[in-house]
Amino acid sequence: MIFRGTIAKYFLDLNCERTMEGLKAALARGLKCGRRRKLSEADMKKAPAILKMSRFRGAHR
């Protein structure tokens, strides 16, 4: 039973190591990791005005 745990731990570490190497390689190629932004930069600039208008009309958050 301990032997299986040792093998499982080895493969878990190996998988983690390969994943980190892949992420580093992607960053070196200039790829961005993670979730994409929902709003563009233009939308972010418009957001304060839209929020101000919605509060003026009595809308809830």
C-alpha cells in the first residue's frame, strides 16, 4: 500500500513539474495565461459614466 502511494506521489510531482515547464515555455513565447478579460479597455473607460447614470435613475447595484 505504501508502494502505491510512493508511485502516485512520483507521478503527481512529475505532472506538476511538466506543467510548470510548459507554462514557463508559453510565457517565454509571449502567451498570456489565465482567464481573458470580460471588458475591453474602451469598456473600462465607459464604466464610471454608466454607473453614474444608473445610480441617478435609481437602479440598484
